[in-house]
Amino acid sequence: MGCSKNQVDSEHLLYPLSSVYEPVSPSDRTSDVVLINTCGFIGDAKEESIQMILETVERKKRGDVGKIVVFGCLSERYASEMPELVPEVDAWFGARNFEPLLDYMGVGRDLRNANRRILTNAPHYAFLKISEGCDRRCSYCAIPFIRGRHRSVPMEDLVEEAGFLASKGVKELIVIAQDTTYYGLDLYGRRALAELLGKLSDVEGIEWIRIHYSYPADFPDDVLDVMAGNPKVCRYMDIPLQHISDNVLDNMHRHVDGAWTRALISRMRERVPGVVLRTTMIVGHPGEGRKEFNELLKFVKEARFERLGAFKYSEEEGTYGAGHFRDSASSRTKQSRLDRLMEVQKEISLDFNLSRVGSKEKVIVDSVSDDILVCRSEFESPDVDGEILVRYDVGSVENPESLVGTFLTVRITGADDYDLIAELV
């Protein structure tokens, strides 16, 4: 459940588990053990995780499931409450150390294989988690007390993991962490993301490297130099900004103001021509009145982010915000603001897509459906962005599935709000 960082944890666990157990699809009717990796970040995510646990309990009551093992962020955050609430679960583990879980499953972990994993998505791309935890203290965020302090993974381990993934057919690495730009400070005394990107690009077989989850404060400009000069590093940056109002940013404890944010976006576009920016905004945060929300709308119209997601503020117990601010915006107000923001973004996204019509682009094939190749360019990340749909002549390709994971050149011929239509060149 939850984010791509949880997915990486699950994939690392699957490797040693598969030496003793046979992994089966979640859709299989029966299994000896079900392991649920939970999310505990915001209200909706917690509800999804709890619902999955309760559904699995019902399967256990029917005799379809032997044991239920729950771990991850929800289990870490509510370690004392959850066992009493759902006694049907056989074992609970946290999110910071998986050795006890492996011991419970009767599986030893070979440290020589610590950087190996079993992919659970398409085999040509993989998320690479470069650090764990977070030293930031954003007022709305529960991650620091769930995941702990920031801990970078040593470069040599990440390069070894990238090499293993490349040997299995991975061509695209999506670099992730709670904050990718913080990478290296604890190990090397400096921000080392740019250096890491260079080392990863030297791994044979890796052709694209994409950066997610970059914090705006103290952004390391050498990352922009690498992005502009290294053809393997996608001109794509995921940088959650959350807001533009000085008042709201201060309440959020983001350690930047509106002027800094505007200057950073301008610098990114100047130093990396053609860069595509993805960001995330929060609406309804304490301190956001009508004036602050209108300032946010104006900023989004001016900045014209090619990709933008948003969510409604959720008061999370244990956070600074929950203890010091009153969640005064109603659910109706939050939803209205979210809808208005996404309507603005839909027009911006359409304009960006229309600007690409007629251009030739390098794409990677993610899947095949009937006579359509579902693809992405360097400007689209899997799961969160739109797709490039390429119609092809079925009779001209003997085995269309063999195209999955290959790079092609296409010409963009049409566009809608989020997806593109293209033809093979």
C-alpha cells in the first residue's frame, strides 16, 4: 500500500522470502501467508491500508489465508493500538527494520544479496530508494516520526543495486527518497545527489535516470548542471512545493518563502532548457484563506507547471500542525479549492501537450493493448503522469509484446488534457 518507497521495501523483502516461499499474485484465492505493507501518511491512505487488513481478515475467516503479517508505516505509527484493534492479525512489524519480520518468517538474510530485489512492476524500470527517513519538520507531515532521521544509502551500494537491476533488464531508474536533494549530508558531509547521478549513469544498460521528491530549500544547483549536460538524466524534476503564500509556507515550516520559490523555478527553467516540472500543492492548510488561495492560483497560472498534483490538508495527530493550528477550513471549502486548482492545471497541461504536436520524441514502450503501444517519453514518469498512445499495424509486428521495454522514435500527432497520440517514425 502507499508510495513507491514502500514498493521498494517490499521488493527487497521478496528476494530473501522467495528462497523459502513461492510468491503468488494478490489475486490468488488462497495463500499460506499474506504480508501487507501499509501506508500511514494521511487519512485516505490509512483508511485504504485498514480496509485491506480487514478484507484479508475476512479471507482468513473463510479459510483462504493461513497467516496475516502486517508491517510498514501504519504498523509503525500505531504499534500499540493496532494489535488490540485487529487481533486476527498474526504478527505486526514496523517500517524501520525488517530483520524481525524475516526471522518470524524463518528466512535468513544473506548480506551479500542485500542490494537485490524482485521487481513488482514492468521489468524495464525500477524505483531506486537512495535514502530513508527525513530531518525536515514540515508541520503537516508525520514521516519523520514514522521513518526516523535521514539516512543515506552508500553510493557503492546504490551502484551495485543499479547494476543488478540493469542485469535484469531495467533501463530506467527513478531516484526516490523522502528528500532526494538531502542525499549524502549524513555520510559525506555534503549534498551528493549530482555525484550519485553521474555514477549511476555509468552503469551499463541504464539509459534514463529520473529524479523524484526534491525539497526546494537549499536546492543543490549542481544537480541542474548534471541534468542539462548528461543525456541519461531526464529533463524532469519532481519538486513538491506545497504552496506559494509566505504565510502558509511559514505555517508549513517549509523554510522557503514565495520569492525564493519563484527564483528557484526561474533558475531551473533557465539552466535546463525544456525541463518538465512536476509539483504538488496542499489546499486548505491552516493559514490559507481566500487571499492565500487566490495567490496560489495566480502562481500556478504564471509558473505553468507541466505536471501538478494536489491534495486536501489532513490534520495528522502527532504533527506540529495538529498541536498548534486549528483546521478551520471545511471539507466543502477544501474540495472546492482542490477542484478549482485542478481545473486551472488541466488547461495548462493541455496547452503543454498541444505544444508537442508535430515533434519527434524518443519513447519507451510500457505495455501493449490491442493495436496500441502505451509509451512514455523522458517527460512522463510511470503511474503519475499521462501516456503516449501509439497506434501500429498489427500485421507488421510478429510479437508485439517483444516491444515492451524498447525505445522507439515517434511523432506526436494529437493531444488531450493529459495523454498524447503518436505514430511510429
